[in-house]
Amino acid sequence: MESIELARRLEGLQTIKSVMKKLGISRSTAIKYLHFLRKKGFVETSGGGKQPRMYKIKLISLVKTGNPGLYETINKYSRIKIVEPYEHRIIRQKVTVEGALIRAITTEKFRTILASLALFNRINNWSKLYTYAKDKDCRNKVGALHELAKQFIRVKKIDGRIRNKLLKAKDRSKYIIPKMKSDDFKDIEKKYNVFIPFNKADLERYKE
């Protein structure tokens, strides 16, 4: 469906549920359509948290400035899509995949981190990733998440020297997401001294 035709059918104030009902589609497809329209500049988002997320859809496309940010970068590469909580654009520089992965981890948001695991297959500079992780005190989380991701999706093999540094890292927090841990992946948790918030069923979503 063309973006203008889709925006015309959904023009006005929408929620994910109203888009599902109006178009007779699944939740995942509704999220993809909203992301598609946002990318084209037809959507403004409001609400969130305790308030329902609202999507104001206009036929007039708003020209975006700057470069793609965290959520657009994740949605470009990940099979699990994110409805962006806000418009994230970067001025005067581009977000690298390495930078996006670390930004995702530091959000401490379940779906954002889960979706960002796909970025491990796009890493071009492991040294840069390590430097970012060290700066944000999340080296153990990066190592654990890479180990987790490679069990379910295709990822690039990590540089041996960087892997050893991640294994030896002694970062402060043991939680990827505060107070969340599962009963799965105890071997990874022990190896990197960090709690994994996902269970096997969560990772199976990459195979749907």
C-alpha cells in the first residue's frame, strides 16, 4: 500500500488498536504500518507511560532533519519492530550500529533491548563497541547479550581480544533491566556475572 493512500485511510488520531480494527490487520502489521508512515513523515506521536500512545496521522508529510536515531536504526535491521516513543533524530552526525546498540542497552527497556539484539550482526568495529560499553559501564551486559543472541539469530563473530575483555569486565550493575531475571540461560549469567531478563520464548520471536 502506498504511503499517501495509507495516510488517507488512517488520517486523524489513532491508536494501535484502532489501526488494527480500521484495516483488519494484526498488531505486528499495525506497528509496521505506523513505523512506515512515521518514516515518511506522516505521523506525530503523543502519550505513553500511563497514558495510551496516540498517533496523529496527517496527509501532509513533514520533512525530517538530521540523521536516523536509535529507534529507526533498530527497526532498519531488526525483525522485532519498535513503535518509537518519540522522534529521535541526530544532528550533524550519524548513529553507528555500535552506538545504537549501547544506547538501546542503556534504555533498560525490555522490547528495545530485545529488538536491538539483531544489531550484533551489523557490528563493524568491536573495539569501538567496547569503548562505548566501557564508557557506559555495560561491558558485561554487551558480552552476555551477544552470547545470548548467537543462540537464536545470526550474529557476527566477536573479536577474541574484545571477548576476553568483556569476560573480565567488572561493571557495577548485574541487571540488564532492573529487578528482572529469568530461569533460563544460567550459564551465560554465571559467565558474565549479569542477570538475563529474557526467557527462551522471548527469543523465539525472532523466528516467527
